[in-house]
Amino acid sequence: MRAAVGSDFPVGMKLGAADDDPSGLQLEDSLQAAEWFQDDGLDFIEISGAFHADICARHVKPGGREGYFLPMARRFKERLRIPVIAVGGFRSLAVINEAIGSGGCDAVAASRPLIRQPDFLQVLRRGEPVECISCRLCLFRNDRPTQCYARARQARKPRASAT
């Protein structure tokens, strides 16, 4: 990759750092691999988890289950010199600032809240409610365009008339 893009272009990766299956990918193996990637010139790494029944938390709201991959990201931050990005249900500015301020990561990433509210960052700045609850419909409708299918579902529901 580095040869293709040159030394001035940042190269990073997202890493599903551990499986919940004892015979699957273990965190220590991912930590070692990340050190090798760093030594080979990786510029940053985003830490996530593998998909299984409950690792991608559902119904995440501000103040509840936010930053669920932060403990794993912190382990990478302790071992690497490159920036570490945490992902996993960040929904409030306070939790984002705490994650970064605590040294657990250098940045956070968000995907689903941006699908639901493309102005997610402005929503946080204005202190408005974050609408995404991580229902995961946007993840599992991969045969269709990326959008918030919960919002589309709500739009189709008939509204009760005020009579």
C-alpha cells in the first residue's frame, strides 16, 4: 500500500480485534499483529470487535453502553505509538471527550449515528437528542443503499389523526 500511495498519504486500518469464540482471534494475537503493522509503516488503527450475537450493542443511547470497544482500544493505545481510534456506540460529547481525555484513544469513530443523522456532529455541539439507538437495520440491509431503515420504517407508519 505504501508503495502505491507514497509516504505523504496516511495508511490506516480497522481491526476487529477479538472474537468471542475461544478458537477465534484472540486479543493478544491482534496486539502483536498491530505492532507488526505499525513497524511496517501503518499510520493509525481503528479498533473494533468481531461480529457475533451481542458484541455490537443494540439500543445504545447517550449515557448507556457507550464506548463498548474502548477497553480494547485502550490496550492497543498502551502498546502502540501510532494513533488509536475507538469505535462502539459513542453517542454523547461527554463520553467522547472522556474517552479521548483519559488517554484510552486518540479519536473516536461513529458510523451508525451519521447514517441516522448526517449532521451528527452538529447535533452533539447543539446538545440536541441523538436519534440513533443502534437497531442495526442499516448494517443488515447490505443489499440496499445505506440509509437508516428505522427512520424509513417510521415514515411509512400511518399517523393517528387528531380528531
